Amino acid sequence: MISLNKNICEIHEISNAELTTRISILQSKERSVVLKFLIHLGEFDKRGRYLKAGYSSSIDYCIRKLNLCWSSIKTKRNHEFISGQISGHLS
């Protein structure tokens, strides 16, 4: 497996094949991280932690605290049903 830990400054030195492979690997890691984020955010919302942190909603928390844009939040919220089902299967 190709290491993703190579110095980013050396990216211009990698082969086209390695560059393509890295993009695929990073994309799959991104999906995993987004899923974990959604599961945690769902639990954060369920517990009302945004209120204790001084925000009116979890969306308000995402925008003001996490600096997410509204379109990003809408995209993530569209996947909440899926993450909720997965989360339920993980418990």
C-alpha cells in the first residue's frame, strides 16, 4: 500500500499512478470521517449539548462554533437518516 505520510511538499514528485491512488484513499477516509462526525453530531444534538454550550440549536452550533456553511450543513443533514440507522446498528 502506498503511504499517505509522505511529505506534502513532495507531492509534485509522485507518479501519476500514486497521485490517483492517494486521491482514492483520501476520498474513502473522508467518507468514514464524515460518517463518524454525523454520528457524534447526532448524539450531541440528542443530548442538547448545544444549549449547554450557549447555542440555540445544533445548526447554530455548527455555523458559529464549527464554522460550517449552511450548504455544508444541509448536505450533512441529508445524510442524518443514514447515519442514524448505522448508529442504531452500532449500539
